[in-house]
Amino acid sequence: MILNIGDTVRPGVVQAVRGPGVASAIVAALIITGLYVGREIFVPIALAILLSFVLSPPVDRLERWRVPRSAAVPIVVVGAFFLIFALGSLIASQVTQLAEGLPGYQQTMQTKISSLRSFTSVGPLERAASVLQDLGKELNKPEASVETPRTAPQPDQAKPLLVEVRAPPPTALENVAALISPLLQPLATVGVVLIFVVFILFQREDLRNRLIKLAGANDLQATTSAIDDAAGRLSSLFLSQLGLNTAFGIVIGLGLWVIGVPSAVLWGILAGIMRFVPYIGAFIAAFFPLTLAIAVDPGWSMLAWTAGLIIITEMTVGHAIEPMLFGRSSGLSPFAVVVSATFWTALWGPIGLVLATPMTVCLVVLGHHVESLKFFDILLGNRPALSPPEIFYQRMLANDPGEAVEKAEEYLKERTLSEVALKGLKLAHNDLKRDRLPAVRLAAIRDSVVELIDDLADEDDDARKGDTNDAEAEAAIEASVPMPELPFVIREGLPAAWQAEYPVLCVAERTDLDEAAALILTQILSKHGLGARVAKKEDVSSSGIFRLDGEGVALVCISALDDGSPAYTRHVVRKLRRKMPQANILVCYWMAENLAITKDSIKADALATRLSTAAKYCLDLAQPRGETGEDGAPVRDVVLRVAG
């Protein structure tokens, strides 16, 4: 909103500006500033918390083996830090060996650069670059080179003496201080992490109780369930990632050693560590061995073997093993992974890059369980932010049935689309009741539903084609109830009254949304062998009822998204009775949950509130008379009792 000079600002606008949004932004800015300023404190705490998730299962295992906690915690912590120090010393030795061998690779690099230049001729760009380099050399000459010639030195002019200042040799104490000073900060950080890990493992129950008190002791069951679920999921995730990334580093290290890349152990360790950063970590770690392969091998075979090893291993782990261990997804969206890696690296440096994914997973898990932190789950999680009906409604509003068809094809692998589409139309009807949906939008939604149904006409609702891999389709499947199996009918075997091409007529009671819902019902009936067509809302008006074609109609289904006007529905039923006295009438109130209206009050033969119930009523009503259900009663009587 832009305010001009002289405009009157309403109090509501000022209140909106000063509302909770500004307060939340200020709090977020203060938290980010505190994380950056206090990174020397928060980094050890974060490392300790993550290590405690990894070390808790071994401690629990020792306690189950009758080892007291006072002994189990020191055993596990000392063993873990011994492995960390051993890994650090191995990295240091590998870096030293690499630094000693780097000068020997200079000649190979120069030879390769020369060979590459020999394949290209000197073109205009290279000549222009040469001219610019010569011009830059001329401009960068010292001023003495362009001054007037100096006069000859006078005989009595004394020449300046050169003085060399030498520092006294360092003492033994200074040598020790120079050696230890770079190690003080890392050792201090390791010491703080060690202390925090020990206290967290010893005081797990006490810390849990304090966290429950802070989160909300009024609902102990929900809070305890959330904390236990979060701790279990995070611990399992970190342990699985640790084992998988360790195996990945070992495979890369052994492969590089076989290929002949120097310091293969270093690159294997780096690959295992960097793989904690999904999507981009493996490629960052691959840069160094690839560069070294170019410098070491006079040819190009080592580069090709190294690239093939990294690509094949990453594809195998990322697309075959990880989905089996972690399920279909890790809980984070790819965009959230990149953003979190950038954010935590900017705050805490290289250690933030390694901690980015675990920290973000913690935030998403908390957002999934804590209502006040739900925005973390929405912003960073991989679950769709909109519900399946909201996604359908939004695609219809955007007049983009193409994307809706793409999502529907994934959804149809495990469910039928009809219930989700109908719920989306209910959302549109709610907007219509609040006067937020113009008539133009109503017609566009109806046309989009028609196009969607036409595109999916060849899809079989009952075919189970396998599991879907689409996140939005998965969410829709989880939120939906499977439609019961519906019978198929054969036109030639139907009674004479149902032998017409379209024995079922679906009419819209009032709006275009009612017509769209009727189209969904006709799609289900047509796919199960029963011909159905839709009449527009104008065809049931006082003037249009005379133009309505009722020939061959055995059943009329009135589609209504609003059950708030039974008198109008009764009026529509009366007109249809006069027009088609031979037809049964089914009224479908799609919006009703606790329907208080009875079929007798609106003079209908049956009522339905769900697509499955309406479709089953239509299909069973078309069956030949004389068939009986499980209780021995005629099929038609059974359906009438269920639907009514």
C-alpha cells in the first residue's frame, strides 16, 4: 500500500502495521543477532545436543546390559571422543602428505594447460586480451620510469647505508606458545562440548521434565508424546545418516586409493562429512579429488575414473539406499536444505554448513508437534502447505487444469480423485456464500472441472498402478478415505427402463458449482458402465423446465452443495416429478455432515451426502430386480435404507 501526502490513515491500518507481524520480525531479528554474536557459546551447545542424540542409544544399550549410568556415560563419551581425535590426527597427517607432494604436480598442470592451448588458435579475443595486458603493464609502471632523467650524482654526495634489522631468536617458551596458541580455541571448544554432552546424558530426564514444563504442563500427554516422538525420530535419523555417510566415505576412499588419487583417505573422510549436507555436499567434496586427479595424471583417465566413482556411488546411495532407510523423503524440501545451509554457514561458518541439516530437521520436527512453531514445518518441511482440496481449488481458480491433471494422475495410482475434487468445490462454495467469488470465477471453475474430467476420461479409478512419489499426491492419499468398491453394470443386462443411452440425469440445483459436482458424479457412473449426463441449472428453472429432455431417464440426481434451503429443493423435486413422473429422484447434499433433513420432507426417494453413497445407490438401483443382499432382502431395499 502506498500513502500519498495528505491521505488520511485509518486507525486499523496503523494497528495492522503495529500488529503481531512487526513484533515477530523484531523477535526473529533479535534471535538471529544473538545466534551470530553468541556463536562461540551456541556452537558447542548445538554440537553437544546433536552428539547426545547419537550417543543416547549406546548408553541405553549399556544400561539394559546392567551397566550403571555412572559408568555407561563415561565409557560411551570417552570412546566417541577417542574416535574423533583419531579421525582428526588422521586428517592432519593426510594434509601434511598432500602439502609435501603439491610442488611435484606443478609441471603436470603446466603441460596440460599447454596441450589445451595447442588445440585452440589465437583468435581476436586472445589478441585483444594480450593488448589489454600490455596496456596495463604500461599504466602500472612506477612513476620513476616516466620522470625526466636524473642529473649525474655529485662527487661529494654520500650514498645511503643499508640497515638490516634482525629479531632475536625466539626462546623455548615462545616456541611452545606459538605451537599451542592455534590449538587453544579448538581444544576449548572440544572441552565445552565434552562437558555439555556428559551433563545432557546424565540429566536427560531432568532436562526433559523442564522442557515439558516450559512447553506446557497443562497437557502432559501431548507434550510427552511430542518430545518422545521428536527424540526418537531425530536419534534414529542421525544414527542412520552417520552410518550411511560413513559407509559412503569408506567406499569413496577405497575407490580413490585403487584409482591412485593421492590422499585418498582424506577425500573419503571429507566426502563422508560433507554428505551431511544433502544435494550439494557430495559435489562440494568431489571438487578436490577431481582437481587433484587433473594435476597428478598426465592423461585424463584418472579424472574420468574419479568422476565415475563419485557419480555412481552418489546415485546408488541417494536414489536406492536412502529411500529404503529414510522412507520417501527426509522431511525437508530441497529449497529448505539450500536456504538452511546458506543461513547457518553465514552465522557459524564451516561448522554451520555441517550442522545445517540436523538443526533444520529439529526445527521441522518441533514445528510438526508444537502449534506455535508450526510455521517451521510449513516453511521448511516437504509436506504440502495446502491441503489436497485447497490445492485442487487453487488450481481451478488459477485456471490451470493441466497441473491438476498431472497431480490427479499421481493420485489415481492409489485413490479415486472424486472425493478430493468435491471437497475443493465445497471450499469454493464457502467463498461464494461470503461473496468472495464472482460469477466469472464460478464459470471458470466449472469449465476447468469439465476439462479435467475430459482429460481423465481414459483413467481407471479402480486401477491400482503402484505407489506415487509425488509429495502432494501422498498428502492427499493420507488425508482421504478409500472409496468402497463399486459394482460394474452392463447396459445389455439392465432392465428395459434403464436401456437408454443416458438413464441417469444429474441436475444442478442453483449454481455452477452444483453443476461441477454433478459432473464428478456422472464421471464415476460412466466409468462403471451407467450412462449419465448433466443438465445445467437453467434447465430446472421455471422457464427452462419445459426444454428439459427427460426421455429415457430412470433416475434424476439433484446436486446441491448447500443444504440450507430444503423448501427450494422441495420445489425443484416437485417440478421434476411433473416433468418425469416415471423417474426416481435422489437428492445429494454434498456439504451436509449432520443432515437433519429427511427424504420425506423434500419429497425425494433417497438422500446422499457422499459420492460413494450416491454412486452405489445409482448402480444398485439399475440392477435387475430380484437380486438379494446378504440379509436376503432385495438389493434396492437395502440401498434405500443405507442412502436414506
